[in-house]
Amino acid sequence: MPDLDHDSPVPLWEQLAGRLREEITSGRLTGRVSSATALAMSYGVSRDTALRALAQLASEGLTVARRGRGTFVVPAADRGR
Amino acid sequence: MPDLDHDSPVPLWEQLAGRLREEITSGRLTGRVSSATALAMSYGVSRDTALRALAQLASEGLTVARRGRGTFVVPAADRGR
DNA sequence: GAGAATTTGTACGTATGTATG
DNA sequence: ACATACATACGTACAAATTCT
């Protein structure tokens, strides 16, 4: 898994969202998604950037974020509702 | 025009987006919208907060933002396309 | 055409609030 | 009481696009 490209015109948070989106839609990632802090550390970006990626996925209905609990993948069958 | 309420549970950026949305949908605000910096100053919030409000309106299709130019109200007739 | 100023966008850092475990 | 985690909000900095001098 290559690092995110800091020189790309594509924003880091979009790149990260893309990675996660791919893992989710392919079914490889289910259940709980890594926290913004964990993602920030493992991808070498700021927490804010990771947070933005997570917020993006949530706005797409791919995940639901619950305060104090975490971000969870919405089962494919429940998507679009 | 009352100030934004810093103690409200409603986020400042949402409050600001609400103000602008109202001005736009009522037709009182057309053409160019104040810059993020100007909004931040006049409403006593950070530029980040103002930007978020503007981004929200853009995501709703109420405005279009153009780098180096500004944010512009989408004519009512063109909304939803 | 060069340079400065303006404006949106992205990114990082930090702090605080709120909710859950 | 404490740790974890999302959300908001501040400040700052730089890049990119446009406009003005």
C-alpha cells in the first residue's frame, strides 16, 4: 500500500477517503473504521485531514460516525436509506 | 441583525450558513457573496468557520465558488442543475 | 509582462466540548 | 475518574487562480 501523495493535486483527505471508500465498497472493510487519530498516524497526515476523510465517507452514507464510539461501515444492504 | 450565538448548540458555521441561505433564497442576496475573510471579520468568527459556511452553501448548489474570484449566488432559475 | 493584492482551498497544530466505554 | 473518539473552533501557513497596478 503506497503512501499518500503529498504532491498530488488531489487533496490528501480525498485520497484517504478514496482508499477507505475502495476498501468499503469492495467489502474488505466492514464494522469499525480506524479512528481519525489512528488514520492520521498511520497515513502521516493531521487528525483534521483524517477527520475530513471520515466526514466525507459519512456524507456519502458509506459510514456512520457516532460520538464517543467510532465510525462504522454501513452494511451494503442498508446503503441509500 | 443579531450576532451569532456562541453558546448555541448549533455550530457557528451552521448559523452563518443559515443567515446567508436565508438571504439567498429570499432573493435579497444575489451576485457576489462576501469573501470568507470579510465574513469572518464582520461576524466575529474565524476564517475557517466562514469558509465552512460558504462550502456548505456551495454543496447545496446555492452558490459557486471560484478560486481567485469569489463566491457567487447561483440564479434561482439555475438551481438544481 | 512583472509584481502585488485578493480570494478560495488545503493542511497542520491546538484547544475545548460532548458522548461513550 | 479516566481514556477514547467525534465535532467544533481558533490560529497559522502556504498553494493556486484571478485581478489590479
